[in-house]
Amino acid sequence: VEASAAYEQQQQEQARIEAACAAQKSRLEQLIPRSKILLQTPDGTSRMLGDDERLAMIDESQKFVDENCPDD
């Protein structure tokens, strides 16, 4: 039973990583081609994302993809 629980936990972790990879790749697809990004804030307002913030988000997403996502 313990081996089966470990296997299930491993499968759940793999599914979580795959979902995170898909989300980060989607984020890159949105951030890279656009220089102007409108960001929805938690209070429901919007603000324009600055270039430095946009580039930092790209770097963060690319690092995650490089470290965690298999090449397609």
C-alpha cells in the first residue's frame, strides 16, 4: 500500500509540474511579443506593466521552463 501511495504522490507531482510548465509557457507567449501589457490588480483595477517588470517576468518564466519543463 505504501508503494502505491508513493506512486500516486509522484503522479500528482508530475501533473502539477506539467500544469505549471503549460502556465509558464503560456505566460511567455503573452509577454515576449508585446511591449505593452495591461496587468489586472487584485483590487480589480488595471495598470500598465513597466518594461523592467515585463522583462523580470519573462526571465522568471524562462528560468522555470528551463529548469522544470522537458523540451517539446
